[in-house]
Amino acid sequence: MVEPEELFLLKHAGEKKVDPLVSRRFALPAGRDDNAISCTPRRILLSRINRASSKVGNAFSPPTAPSHVAWQRINTGPSQAPLFLSRLGVDLNSGTHPVNSTKTLQYVFLPSYQVDLNMRAIAVLPVLILTAVAAHTDAFPSPEAFRPLSTQMLDSVISRRQGIVSSGAPTSTLEAGILSHALRSWVDLYSWCPEGKNFSSYLDAVLDATLPSFKSANASTKLPMDRLTLGYALLNLHRPLSANESAVLSILNGSLALQPRTPEGGFWYYIYANWSYLDGTVSFLPFMAKTGWSDTEMLLQLHLLETHCAHQSGLLVHGYDASKTAVWANNSTGGSPFVWGRSMGWFLMGLVEAYPCVPQTVQTFIRNTLKTIIPVLIDLADNSTGVWWQLPTFPGREGNFLESSSTALYIFSILKASRLQIVEPSWDHISKALKAYSYVAKNFVVHYGNGTLGYNGTVAVNSLNSTATYQYYTTRPIVPNSLLGESAFVLASLEVERMAFDWWNNKQTK
């Protein structure tokens, strides 16, 4: 049994003792949050957004990112070799780590931020290892083994030039937008790392490659709602925007004002008349929150989705047809017949990302929604692996399969909602999200042997412009190294790694 107050579990290869001198302490400012830091200064009134691009440059120039306190590295002995965060992927049942047996490892058992360690859940869970710190010795064959998975995955994405060279998929705009968010989130957490400059440059390159497609507000309404993820990326840049970027931001906001709507006022997701997708939440809600749209407008969109997409499980279905004429539309609500995993994930991510910047009325809606949905998701996770299914409400049914992008989005949303205390942190929920993460890191992450990673298990586009049957959803192809899955995994990894840093900082200040 793990003693609640004894958080360090020293594991070592070959039953050799860990040299207490081979140690280095890291201190990170507590309570840091990438969204909360600069949310309010970046909220922009619509009147400012609609100015000519030559006049809105300053309006769209986000304030310089706050200078965070540098990490303090305190030597505890002479001639220390540096410590690095090791890749995660610990076997929850055995407590072993899939690394070279010559490596000396210090495993850290981490609690949640506000979770009582005396909760009895700890006593019945397997030894839960959230992250590892590897003592760097000459025996280490490669630095890959002791770099965070978030860093390794982004390095791999860059090596494949993903996000710059379009995948050609209908989701290519969303891919670029979510990758941009993942890159910016990494830089927020690891601003002191040398990779930061490279990742920031790559973020600029992704934007340079995608922004020219937005020519006018009216033309942009013909594009999927996904386009607004790029606007959100622009709003979160830690540098002043160029004149072209400011113009694109104005175009994107103007396009949302012109977006076709259902008779009740719900945004069309794409060109399909009166169809609203749950997916669109990750695009429109954070963007609306950062650009000063009213709480009335935001609540309208959320209320319509919640009403028309309601499912008996407590989750929400893929989307709805307000005209109720689609072949799949429910006669009463217009809702589609199935809860689709990734659509549910985009919805949750949109709520969590927008939360720090929305008015209190919208925050209340988000809290209540997450309080309902998260426990349902926890109950629907696969008992053996901890991850989620392509169609979450049919766990284990023939044809259904475990899906990696939705799982990563759920992990991210559960952990971030707990960290920001949007929902009351629950060790049961957090530990199960971490169990899922461990499985993902061990089974969906691919190590190619050349220093790069891949990501498997991500399903291709699922559209309501289809029969939307069980067979349709369960026969969609799997796309290796899909940016949607990779970026979601990076975001989930950053939440796990942030837990490690916050815990370590709190431990050192006691």
C-alpha cells in the first residue's frame, strides 16, 4: 500500500540503490495557467474587431506573455548529472517502466491539486505512477528516453512537416488550428526550454501556410466552423500580430457574424442547411469568449446543442438537423442517433478552453454541463484499458473499437477541468483519466526507433452527411499519425506533465 504522505517511490534497475546525490530539484511557479494569465486583456469588443485591418493591428496585439519565474535548479551534491523528465507509459499493474534496464529511475507518485490523499480510492488502486525522472548516466543510449512525450510528439510532427503541408483531409483547417493550440500550450509550459524558439517558429509557419485561404468574411462562411480554431490561435499568440494576421482575425470574426443559422439561431456547422454539429463548440466558443461576444449569444448556442443533441445516457449526440428532414434526424429533437466519441471530445475541450474567459452566466452553464458529462464518461470507459470507444455508449459491442483521439481529448478535458476547479476535483476521475493516459502512451504511441514518434488509433472524418448508422461509424478508417490525434495527445500530455511540475513545486515549498 502507498502511504499517503510518502509520495516518492524509488524504483531502480537491477535492484541497485539510487544514489541520493544524483538529484536535482526543480521549482515551478505554482498556480500558473495559460488561459487565466492573459484572458481579460485579450477580450476584444466587436466594434474594435470590425475596424479596417490597417487600424486594428494594436487592437489585436496580445500583451506580452508574463515573464514567469525561471526554474530554480538546486544541486544537492557534487558533479550532478542533470535529471530529465522521462517518457510516461508506466504499466499500472506492475509498476514497471518500459525503458532500458540500465537506467536509474526515480518514480514520483503524484496526487491531484485539491484531492485529499487519504481518500480510500488510493488504497484500492494499483500503484499509480504519473511521471518519472531519469538520472542521466553514461548508460543512457539516447536522450529520447528522458524527454517529455509532449516534446517528442511535437518534434515528430515537425519532422513530418505536418500542419504546413496539408493532409488533404476535410479536417485540414481543424488540424492546423488544434496543432497551433498544442504548440502554443507547450511554449506556455516549457518557456525555458531551448525547443521553445523552434516550436514558436513552427507555429508561425503553420499560420503562414493556412491564413491565406481566408479572403473575405462572406467567402469564409462557406468553410466549416473549424476555421475559428485558427482565430483562437491568433488571439493567443505571445507577440504582436502582423497587419495580415489582424486582417484575417477581422475576417474570421466577420464570418461568424454572417454565419448562416437555424430558425432558432444555432450556427450551421458547414454548408449543410440547418445542421449544427457538436464538433463546432471547440471552434466557436473559445473564439467567441476571446472576442467579446455576449453571454446571450454563447448561451444560445450551448443551449440549442444541449437541447437537440440530448441522449438518454447523459452525453450528447453528434449533431442535429433543425429542419428534422435528414434521414437520420430524430422526429422530435432533430438529433442524430449516436454519440460519437471525438465530437463529444471537441465539445468538452471547447467548454474547458473557453471557461476562463466567459461571463459568470456561461461559466455556470459549463460547470453544470461538465458535472453531468464527466461522471458518465468515467462510467463508460473500458474496464480493462481505461480508454474510450468510437461510439462511447456501446462499449464492447461487435464492430466498435477503442479510439485514441477522443480518449486524449477526454483525458485533457477531465484533467484541465479538475486543475482549474471547474468541477470539484475527484481522485476517482483523475486516476481513471491517468489510467487511460498510461494505456494510450504504451499502446497508441508508436516509437519508430529513429527518435520520432507516431500515433495510431485515430479514426478518420465522421460526417453527418452520411447514413450516420452504427455500421457507418464503426467502419470508418483509422488514420496513422493524424494531426487530430497527435495534437490531442500533446494537450493531454501537457496536463499530466503540468501535474508533475505543480506537485513537485508544492513539495519543495513545504
